[in-house]
Amino acid sequence: MAFTASRLHRYLSWLLGIWLVSLCVSGAVLLYKNPLLRWQYPQLQQVQAVADISHWGPLLNQLQQNPKFRYVKFPAADALWLEAVTFDNQRHYYNQQHQLLLTRHVHSDWLDWLYDFHLHLLGGETGHTANGIIGLLSLLLLLSGLWQWWPRRFSRRLFHLPKPDSSLRSLRQYHSVLALLLLPLLLLTSATGAMMVFSQQTQSVLHALLPPAVPAPKPVRSIAPVPLSATNWTAALQSAQQHWPTQALRLVSLRQQDSEPISFRAKADNEWHPNGRGVLQLNPQDNSLLYAVAAAELATAERLRNSFYPLHIAAVGGTLYQLALLLTGVLSLTLFVLGLLFSWHRLRALSSRSRG
């Protein structure tokens, strides 16, 4: 069995190594996406916080008149600007005075290229699916490495590092110890990444394992038509805050058809997901409440599924967890190089023996 695990680990590392390391390193950089945005675009550094979210109402009224805009992301503690996103994924950044500071077109800077690579391997939906497959195979890679290393008896000698050199023993020992240190977070990020890619399949499995006690209420899909021009976003924002005074509005979908309600995403204080998973819907006719389900009211399976994203991007756990993910991503490159050197020297040693 150890021989089988060893071969599986070796072949998977050859197949996945460069992709897995690239995803780890790019993910480590993207942990600091907003600070890097401020560094690259100095105009974002001067944005001031807004206390009353209804302050953004006039800007939303303006954006509502342009059918190219899909949704709006409200300011957060580490991103004080308002971000309006179009259907072709252009991102428009506004300050507290409703002034357009920046328009980021798709692939217009290195951060967007890196983001697209990390999510889609620069290959759209096909690349996104391939990313999920890499995540699943990475779990096999990591677990097969653990299986072949797992000793019959534990002792301190297992973690005794020899003098660094190019010998097989030294390379194997350094690779094994570093892998054990990184293993928990590598398993976590690989698993959460794969489950986010295969979200529907994950949802089906979780609901089968943790069936809800009662059927979940469904958001409103259609209402009696209300002209888009009749939407009063200032009043809608005020009404939403009155309905949920303890939750922060994070996202809102701009209405595209007269029969669409106003749909907000909201975040509770103790909620992990940075964008919130609570949904609140209003009737644009009079801003009356149509639907409101907070994240804490969701079924256990849904709450568990909603934890994958914040765990993956270190939106929970504070600075220490974020630094741990950063080091895991960066040191994965060292892990890969050590494994590559071990395989190379091992093949040379086997080749020398066969010739001798």
C-alpha cells in the first residue's frame, strides 16, 4: 500500500505540481487584494467613510438608468469606495462625493489577470471547472503523501532535520516536515476551493447529509410591474436599514426589468462571509418588505456551505490566520522545489544503479 501511495503521490505531483503551486502563490497575493488596489491606484487612498448608507441613493438612481450595470458593492472597512459592476465585469469605483475615481476593464491590470487565473485559469467556465478538478486531485496528492509518510511509531527523530544538502535523505526529510506543517491549510484551501467550484454538487451532498427540518422559503422572483424609473434608491436604502438595523447592507442588484424586486445582500456582525448571506427584498412601488431571511436563519447545510468562502480567503480568523494562509501559499513553492529535487536526484541514482 505504501508503494502504491508513493507512486500515486509522485505521479500526481508531476501532473499537478506547477498548477497547484501557481494557485497557492496567486491566492496568497490575492489575500491582500484591496491594499494592493490602493497601492496601485492612489486615487482610492483618499476615499472617506460614509456613515449613512442612504447617502448612496442618488448615485444608485444614476446607475439604475444605465442598463449595463449589474450590481453594486457597498463600502467596507478595508474598501471605503463604492464599486459598481457591469455585465461584462467592468468595475467602476466611486468616492463619497459620488465621483468616478477609476474604471477597471477586464484584464486591465496585473491584479485582474491574477484574479482571473486563480478563479478560471484564464479559461472561462472550462478553466473554472478544471480548477475544481485540480482541487480534488490535490486532496489525493496531499493524502497520499501523508499515507506514505505515516510512521508505525512516532518519535522526535521523525522531526530531526539533518544538515541541509542535496542528499536524498536530507531532501526527503525537509520535504516531509514542511509538508506536515503546511498540510492542514493546504487540505483546507484545496477542499474549500473545489467545493466552491462544484457548488451545486456540494449543496446536494450537504442537504442529503443534513436535511433541513422545514423547506426553506424562496426569494421573490417576480412582482407586479413597477417602472425602473420609479425606483427610489434613497428611500429603499432607508427602508432596508429600518427592517434590518443590526445588519450591514453589502450588495444590491440593480433592477433590469419592471417585474423585478429590489434585492439586497446583508451581513450580520457575527457572520463570517464578507458579503453577507442574508437576503432582503423590497417592493419598489412603496419599499414594503417582500422577503427577509438572515444568514443565521438558514439551514445547517447552507450555513456550512457559506463558511467555505470566508475560510478560503481568510475573511475570518483575524491577522494570524491570514498570515498563516500567506505563508502556506508562499512556502508551497519551497515544498514543490524540494519534491522536484528529490525526484530528480532519485531518478539519477536509479539510473546510475541500472548502468552499474
